[in-house]
Amino acid sequence: MNKAERAQTYLRDEFFIELFEAQVELYKNMIFSSHEDDVEGRERALVKLRAIEEFHASIQSIADQSEIDKKRIRFF
């Protein structure tokens, strides 16, 4: 199994999806339910949320790479 297939497997895995969505929801709740003066706490939660989203995007990118390679024009 190559990297793209493994990435696709993760993205279709119910446990992975559930875990990912739970973490995203946790950090969103931390941001939206934080006290008005807790700017630092919101910033930390936002950094964590962005990191999780970037992680997901990188897995998606790996999964999509095989399709991109198939559609790439071959000159040689």
C-alpha cells in the first residue's frame, strides 16, 4: 500500500474522522466559550485548531497526489 492509499484509508476511517471532528469541536468550543478577557487562551486554542486543520489538509494532499499524477500532462 503506497502513501496515497494509506492517506485515503485514514480519511475514510470512521474512528479517524470522529476523532478529528471531536478535536476541532473542542477547540472551537474553547474559542467561543472563553471569557471575554481570555485573549491568550483563545489564541492558544486557535493555534491548535489551525494545526489540526493543516494536518488534515496534508493528509488530504497526500491522498490526492495519485489523482494529480494521473492527470498531469506527460511530455516525455
